[in-house]
Amino acid sequence: MRWLCATERKPGRISAARLIRRVKSLILFAGLPAVPANGSNIMQFRLLPPLAGLLIFGLLLFSQNPAHAQLFETKAAQVFMIDAETGTVLFSKDADKPIPPASMAKLMTMEVVFNAIKSGRLKLDDTFVVSENAWRKGGAPSGTSTMFAKLKSSMRLEDLIQGVTVQAANDGCIVIAEGMSGSEDNFAAQMTERARQIGLKTSTFVNSTGLPADGQQTTVRELAQLAVHLWRDYPDFYRYYGQKDFTWNKISQRNRNPLLTMDIGADGLAVGASEASGFGIVGSVSHNGTRVIAAMSGLANDKERAEEARKLLDWGVRSFEKTEIFAKDEVVGEAQVFGGAKSGVTLKAKGPIDIFLPITNRDKLTARIVYNGPVAAPVEEGQPVGALRVWIGDTLSQETPLFAAESIGVGTLPQRALDAVKELAIGWLR
């Protein structure tokens, strides 16, 4: 497969045999020139319907992302769904809009607790006292979700965890917060600090419960990322989210997550609702070895929340197949080199590259190699150069870093002079 380099107008190469062999839909290759965008050289290919039988390395104009219809329609205002194992984004809709977390903030409360237990600072048998503040703000007098903890009683941490994960208990959250940090304010600051440590840049917490408070915010993208973190890093504690019911103070309550009763492989995680953002949910489903996690917000009521979450997650685990398109050490493409002994450097990933192919809408798959170019010589083998970006519809699904597969030394004086002339002639196009 050949393509035209954006800056020097000479043929380059990209390996597509692995993709062709896997999807079995190739009849004809067509090479088209790529043009620079935002200082980058971009190679694009799109998998067209099997009926058309074409794999095209296409023409990219300016710097716009691919404009395609979404593969799935939902009433939710904000959605983010990923494959838990690989982090591949399967669906996204306004995923970075800040929203109040409501009770979904309790996922962060539990992350702080689980991290403390894992590090040895807490034990499941540790006990905490129910203060009057916790009882009034989150207990029976509050009229909110509660585990009905008795005033001034001592409670085991494991019981409090089950109260929070199963019953979304506000009193359980406040008891934990006061027991760990002295006050809920201090604990909320710890939640935000911990959020930054695990890579959540937007999520900010003012309390441990998710009850309305100025400045408290998150995004559905970060809620899904947090859920994946809980599943991956705390397998011994993640199981609490799939617990169907819990009894405390002689009062039994079922898990508030409606997905657990739907027989779709759901085992978590949390629901929430607020006047500002509507009804939301963070759900996790495992089916035939695939785990999909989704966060949704902006739904009209609890019935709509349950139905939309069920449809999205069921679609997510059934509508994609994992396919290896490049093996380990296989050359993925080539980037232009400036001032080098060779005009281009081959690129590869650190390992195999897998993508999640839509089973029925493969024409919605688009991929590009993107790099800031031309790459200045000398180039060392293993040097980061660019990335392979894959879109499903208009969602950036995954991004795989690409590295130089070879070393390229500095070219001769005539070679460097020729490259300089070319840059003067066409570099302004970038």
C-alpha cells in the first residue's frame, strides 16, 4: 500500500495487510494524497462497506475530525462508554460537560476507602461512631437515602461500605468521612486530591455524599474512568457493587441499581439524580469475556434511566468484535524525515494493535496516523513520533502511540539542503 507524503509529494508506505486479512473486505486499493493539518502530517484510511469492497487511504481536507452519524441513539444528554480491559471508547456524547455528580460521587468516596484499606491504613473490622451530624444530615431524619444507622452507635467499616455501595447511604458516607478525616470537609478535600492522583482532572468534591453543593462537579467520562479504576484496582472490594441487598438495623433494602435485576450480566455500580443534571447512572456489564462500563446523565426519570442504560450496555457488549490489525513489531506506516540520510522513517507500536470493529456498521470506522512533521534527523530507534488514531463514527475510539522502528542518521549536506528548499517551498502549507 502506497500513499503520498503531505510535504514532499513522494511515495511513502503503510502496512495494511493485517487489517485487510482480518476484515476480509478488500478488493481494490486506491492511493490518494494527504495534506497537512495543524502542523501535522496525517494519513487516513476508512473501511467501507463489504459491498463496496474498498479500503481507501483518503484525502483529508484541513483539520476537521471525521463527520459521521453516531452508531447508537440515546435520550441521555451525556454518555461515555468504554471497554474496561483496553480503555477503547465505544460511544461518547457530550462526555466532558461538567455535571453535578449526585449520588454517583459515592464512587469516589469508596475509592478513598478502598485505597486506605489496600495500603493498610484501615481494616474492614475498624469501627466508627455515628455522630449527631451524620445522623441528622444522612440518617433517618434527613429523608434521603440512608442505612438507618443509630445515633452514637459504633459500626464496622465493612457494614458501612455495604450501606454505601448497596443502599447509597448518606449517613454511611458521613460516618466514614468523619472517622477517617475528622470532618466531611477534610474528607472531601481528600477525595478531590485522590481524584487528581488517578487522573481525573475535572472532578471536584465538596462533600462525601454527592448532595447538592456549590463547586461539586464531575463528567461522565471521568465517572466511567473511575468505575474502571475501581474494577481493576480493587477486585476484592468491587464485588460489593453487585450485592443484591443489605440489611442493617433490621431494615432490609435492595440495591438501588436497576441493572442488577435485568439478567444482562450487570454487577455495578451507582445511580444518582439531581435537579441540575437529571437522572444518571454508572453501569458495568460483563458478557462473553467482554466488560463494558458506561456513565450516563441527563435522563428524565428513573424508568427512562433504567431502560436507556440497559439498551446502551447491551448494545455495547454485542455490537463490537476485537480484531488485531497489526502484530507486535509490524510496521504500521512511515513518517517524513527532514535532513536525514533517508526521507522517511518506519513506525510501529510497542506491541500488537487491536481495534474494536463495529459488527454491522464497519463503514463508520476511520483511522489516521498523525505526527508533527517532518521529523528532524537524527532519529533514534524507539523515539516517539506520532499516533494511530481510530474513530468509530464521530467518536475518537482509541489512540496508540507510534515509535520509530529504525534509526535515521543526519543526511549529507546536499540532502539537508534539498530538504530545506522543500520546506521553504511548501512548509507554509502547514
